[in-house]
Amino acid sequence: MKAYLGAILLTAATLHPMECDARALTPAERAAVEKAIKDQLIDPDSARFKHPDVPFAPGLVSGVYCGYVNSKNRSGGYNGDVQFMAAFTRVTIKPVQYRGDVIGIADIDPNSAESQSISEMCAEKAPRALTNSVVK
């Protein structure tokens, strides 16, 4: 698993901005990303997601994706939206299914090293279509 996540991080670090169209995540992509993020949360059932569009390229079978999640903390209150970076990879064709892997979830402190790292990777390495999209 560590080797696989290392490969995802290497892929994310080598992404270069490019012009491309953007589209909404498919239901299968969304489910894979949300499951991966929820598995890391204190109260996964409380998760509320905001999903920007994903860059679209013909034949896309995997990608690195940035979005936002708001979930309850140990005290039962919502933290507010925090950015996350996740990868999704198509693992079957019929039916279409994806696996999601968490690259990172920002802290509630926007000045923490984790938050800064996720924010910078999402802003600098993501294709322009992703950084300019509207949160849905």
C-alpha cells in the first residue's frame, strides 16, 4: 500500500498545468473519492462534500482530484470546509468501478504544514480547468 501511495504522490507531484475541458465527476468516481475520504474521518456519516469539476481527457481511467469536505469533529460540531486531494483509478470496466485513495486532507488550521501542502498541490499542479471550476 505504501508503494502504491508513493506512486500516487509522485504522479501528483509531476502533474503540469494544461488546458483541457472539465466535467462533473461520474457517480462511480464520486463514490470512490467519497469512500476514501470518509474512511479517514472521525464521523464519516456526517461528511458533506463540495465537488469541483474534474479535468476531462478522452479515455480518462484515473486522475488526481481536489475537493472539499466538512465533517463533524470529536465534539460533534462541524469543522468547516477543508480541502482534500485524492486519486481515483478505474478497476473494472463492466460494471464501471473505481478505487479511491487519499493523498491528503487539510487540517482545520489553514496555516498548518498539511493544509499548506494540499492547497499548494491543488493550486499549482492541477490542470487549469480544475482550478478555475465552480464548486458544485
